[in-house]
Amino acid sequence: MVNFFSPLLMIFLIGNSNSILPQPHNAKVVLYNDTNCSGDKLEIIEDYEPWLFNRGSSWNNGARSASVSGTWLFYDFSRYNSRIGNAGVEYIFGPNQFCQNFTNLMRKVSSVRFAGVESDYRNDSLTVYSGKYFQGNEEFIVADLPHINLENQNSFIITGTSGWTLYEKASFQGAS
């Protein structure tokens, strides 16, 4: 097996949950300025925010907790730490508005984005990131591709229940 992604490989498998009433499964985060998902809140649905200052100056470095549906990534600096390279990152995954306090990024979150399909976080997807720990630019994939440039990619997140196979060479050739 070829290891394209060092030092970190993170896989999220999101299964389908059965419930009595249908529930929306869109990617959603609510940031709170206090712990335990209390206080003033900022809701972001199916959207990226490269700089939380755009949502009001109090939100840049102001969040202390978040409730999420799906997989959400939180960054110490704007533009997903792309200009810094190796800064703080936290992720939270959960269904149906799972609440969590920030640990390393308490009052430090400056940008936020989700991983996976925005309309239903349970759908199959592969998101590849240029930086370590899901930082920098991304490439989003939901179907077979005969060629993906993995040379400058350092981390990835898989969502859904299907398996993914990455090959060493183009057109599904070489070691997997």
C-alpha cells in the first residue's frame, strides 16, 4: 500500500441513522461565544467562512463552543491557515447539532469550513487538502476520477459509507 499522506490520515465514516421523523442532514454549524453552546450565536449552513470577521468583528477569535451537523474544521487563522502553513486546527464531527467546547482554539477560531457534501453530510465524498491537518487549499471529489494530482496533497477526509481506493498511477493503475 502506498502512503501518500504523511503524517496524518483521518477517515470519518458517517453511517445512515434511522429515525421516526426525517431530519435534515445538511452541513451546519452554530458558533457560540460561551461554553456548552450558550450565549450569542452565529449560524453557518452549507457555507465556508474564510474569515469570521466578515460575520462581525466579535466572531473573529470569539467562539468558545460549537454545535455541528456533519464534519466541520476550525482554523486559528483566516483562509484555513493557508498563509501560515502549520497553525492550530480543530475538528468536530457529529450528527444533529452535536455540541462541543473548543479546547486548543478557545477564542481563537478565525475561519471555518465543512468536509463532505453540503446538502447531506452522510453522502460519499473525498476531500483532499494541500496542507497537513486539513489546512490550505482543497480538492473535493464525489466520483471516480482517472487522475488526481496527489503530489502536493498532505491530508484528506473521507465521508459516507463507501470505500475509496487511491492508486499510485493515473487511470487506476499501480499500487493502491
